[in-house]
Amino acid sequence: MKKINIPLKQGEVLKLKAGEEVLLSGTIYTARDQAHKRLVEAIRKKRTPIDLKGAIIYYCGPTKTPNGKVIGSCGPTTSSRMDEFTPLILSRGLKGMIGKGARSKEVIAAIKKYKAVYFLVYAGCGALITRYVKKAKQVAYKDLGPEAIYKLEVKDFPLIVGIDTKGRDIYG
């Protein structure tokens, strides 16, 4: 497995290939449907709550954090639910997304255009994935509860490149 760190270097992103397994370390943000809707509104008002340039968004809504743990179960949600928002967010510098499932033709075209990458995380392993999260903090849209944006520090987070910068898609 290839180890990569955030912030992602453009040269490194360009070398990733669909189907390749990676271990990701650094800062990622969680965001689901409602947070994406608000992010798009914030982009239009030019006031985003997080810096999107070079960022990675994990399509996840963590469960309540158990005592003594960093985060609750944090498995991926279906990525296609964010497809209507993704091209605009990519245009503002988002470099990567993490989720599960196939993406639309429009999202694949935007991934190619903006030289981004879509990672897949192992679905059905939400409780297991927590071991790779070292810190978690709610940073925006707290009223959304588990759909708020969280800032996560991850170490060796296991992923698969689902769509690379050339638009190669493991689902295609």
C-alpha cells in the first residue's frame, strides 16, 4: 500500500491510479447532504466555514462518541447523494473525496477537470474505521448534529482510489 499525507501534493495525486490501495494521514473533513447544501450556499456568498483548497471531504456522519473514544462509528455514506453539489465544490479547490459507491458522469468529468481524486472506504466497517481517527472536532454547522462538519485527524486511514485524475473509474 502507498502511504500519502495531507495536504496532497499535485504530483502525488496525478500518480494515483484507480484500484490502488493507499493509507492516508492528515486532516480530513466530514460532510453529508445538508452540510453540502450549506457549503454551496456559503460558496455563493464567498464565506465558507472551512478552507476547501487542497481539502478532502469524507462523506460521513459519525455517531455519538462513546466515553473514552475519539469518535463514534464513522462509516461512509453513499457518495452519489452529494453529486449535485460536487462540481461546484471541486471548482473551489477540493482535492479529494472519500465515500462509497459510483459517481455520476458529471462528477467524473469534474474530477478530471480539477485533477482531484475520489477514494473509497470499506463500507460496513464504521466501528472498525474509528481506530484510524486520532482526533475529532465539530467545526461547522453544529445544529446539524451528526451531519455537522467535523475536522478529523487520521493516521494510515485505509482507502482505495475509486476514480483517479484521468477519470478512470473502478465502477466503469
